[in-house]
Amino acid sequence: MLLVHPVRELAKVIPLVVPAYLFGRSFGHHNNWAFAVTGVAVAAGLLRWWTTRYRVLPGLVELRHGLLVRRHVAVPVDRVRTVDLHAGAAHRVLGLMTVTVGTGEAAARRGDRLKLDALRRPEALALREELLGGGGGRAGGPAAAGDAGTVLLRFSPGWLRYAPFALAGFLPLVVMGVALTGPLAAVVEQTPVGSLVEWLVHLDGLGPRAVRVPVALLLAGTVLNLLFFTERTVGFVLTRRPGGALEIGHGLVNRRAVALERSRVHGVELSESLPVRLLGGARCTAVSTGAHRERGGPALVPAAPLPTALAVAGEVLGADGPVRAALTGHGPRARVRRLTRALAGWALGVGLFAAAAALDQLPWWCAVGWAALLPLTVPLALDRYRSLGHAVADGFLVVRHGSLVRRRSVLAGGGVIGWNLRTSWGQRRAGLVTLTATTAAGRKAYRAADLPVELLPELAERVLPGLLEPFLVDAELPGPRRG
């Protein structure tokens, strides 16, 4: 721990070390400021070790830490929802792991999650079995000796073809480009990345600046995406442990393992970003309670071929019907609404850009460029319409929507705790309603957008019998206007 904590704290203050170094050079102090920040980080790591104590009792885990603000966290074993094992580079060299106990999203937001750092690997594995087992009374408890469970999915090198199409690698470059044109340009130019961009800008032999800079940023973003994808996905293993719990392991340098109780998984969500969908790929996440690390839920399948994602989703749910069920479309009124919204937004943008150009606030090519997006606006709206659909299969509610990122959400009927109905002015005129299923798992809300009102009673009754009926008797939902 005396090695791990100072190294970790030092990594956190690297964004402060660089400005301290530049600040010190400006005032002739050379590296003194950078050394001072580094010393503070190392001292903070040592103090963190000195002030941290924990103990494991029958049915209870306690953690006490903090110097200026002391915090005492006690977690009953029967409240444990997830157990996350993580081993960074320093942990793996020393044979250590970090155990993070998840009890629910509310605790995570308050900062009361219990994290036991730098345990020996055998102790961490044994503690996970004890916490998930709850004394052997819960599904997904300790595995039998020598029984590692059933492997549902392993990493395949073919998945790397989906890596260049993520946004994670391009966002830092966009921020860097904005910084190079703003008040921090003088500071950013002194960093290696800033110097590289400036070098590319002045390389006239590689073509005009308007061509070489976007190409260079595109290549750099692709390389970053490949690195991120490799780090997160290489070594991915999805295992069903004895008792039904799911264990997700991934990471090349920073190894992470998450165990989910089967009773906490209430469905799955298949998401397909447009580039990945064109390549025949998809991503599958678990709709589960008590999991907060990834938005939408833990990844059961990273970006992989669609048949692979469908097969794993069927294995997790115990039925292929919901993930492969044919969906009921939302009809011509929903298509007209999607087209109307898309064309209205395009027309509004043209008007705003033209007005700004007329007032000499923007060049005319901005308005012309926006107007040229019309051939893309209509196909995108039609694709958004074709993505709309819903079904009820084997007791699961299935809803789908989206175009740039199309999501098919499969939610167990028993996990739905209520309905939320919303109708805008345009929807009321068209006889449409957005039905949202509320749940305690995953994204908390899963919606069937632009649903015809005549389909609403049957859909709600098949998922939660009797819940919506009193409201349908006492209130009149808007229907389509005639004449």
C-alpha cells in the first residue's frame, strides 16, 4: 500500500504538475513548483494509508478512513448488490487487488461506497465469494472448489474493426483544437501534442492546411480509439458462475472483474451506433440494479458482431424470443411526425444562419452549408421512424428507438414499476403518445416514442395488468383529428 497509494495520487495531480512546471519556468524557479506539487501528492498517499482501517465481521463489512474528515462506512452483507474487483498496473505487479462493494446508486452518489484498496489477490477473491454468497443463502453464491463457471463469451481479435468508430478518441483532440485557438494557446503549444499540431500546421509540403490538419486529427483519433478499445476489451471474458451470477472481466493493463447477481439483472439493452451498425455490429449491456460504473449498465458484450450480441443476450435472459421478436411499427402518423420535426429543424437553422449572414455576423457559406444538409435530413428522419417499434414477448417488454444510436431495450415485466405518459402539442394533434416504463434498474426509464394511442391500452395491460385501466376509464386520451 505504501507503494500503490503515492503512485496513484501522483497520477491524479499530473494535470497540476504540467502547469506548475510552466509557471515555475516563467518566474525563474525551474522545477521547484513541479517538485512541490509532486511532494504533496506523495504525502497525501502516505497519509491515506496511515488513516485507513477496515474489518470484516460475520454479516458486516466496515471501513474507516480520512484525516480531516473521518468517515465510517458499514455495509451489511445482505445489502450488497455488486462486487467490483480492480487491479491496475501497480496492483498487478505486487499481486494486489481493490474490492469495491456496491449497495445502490444512492450510496454511490453520496460517496459512501465501500472500497477496500490493496488487498492480496487471494483475500480479495475470497471476500467477493463471501459477500456475494451472503452465507450461502443467495443465488450466485460461492463457487464450488475447482468450479470456475461457464464461459459465455471471450474476446475475439475481429472486434478490433469496430474500435475506430468510437467518440472517446476524438473528444480530446477537439478540446485540443479549441484550446489552440483560445487564450490558452501559448500554454498548450508547449505541450507535446500542441507542438505536434503546430508542426503539422506548418508542413506546407503535405498539402493545404485545410486538408492536412483534419487528416492528422482523424488519424490521431483513430490511433487513440484503438488504444482505448484494446485496453478495455482485450482479455474480455463473460462467465456464468454456479448459482447464476454473471462475472464480467476485462482490461489489458487495468484488470477489472464485476460480479452481478442474477436476481439483479432485469433485462438487456442492445445499442448500435450508426457506424458500428453499418459494419454489422452491436453492443449489449445489462439492465441491472446496483451497477453504476458504466452508463446504461455493465457491458455484457463490447462492440462485436450482431449475432454474437443476440446470442449472449438470449443466454442472459434465458430466452431468445424477446431479443429476436418482430416489433410492431408505430404507423404513418409517427413517420409524418419524424419528417416534420426534421424538416422544421432544418428550416429553422437555414433561417437563423441566413439572418446572421445578412447582419454580417457569419459568412454566407454557413447558411449554404446548412442548407446542403437537406439530402441527409430526410433519410435520417426516415431511419429514425423505421427504428421505432415495440413488442411483448415471453413476459418481456421490448422497445426500440434511435438512429445515430439505435437502442433495443428488453425489460422484464416484473422489473417495470410504473408508467409515464407524455404528449406534446404535436403528438396530441397526431394521436400519438410517448409511453415510458419506469424501473429501478439500468437507465431507470425506457420509452416507446410516438406510440399510437389506440395501441396504448393493450401494451400496458400485457406488461402490467390492471395498472393503467382505471386511468383509461376516467380520462380520455387524445385521438387523431379528422377533417
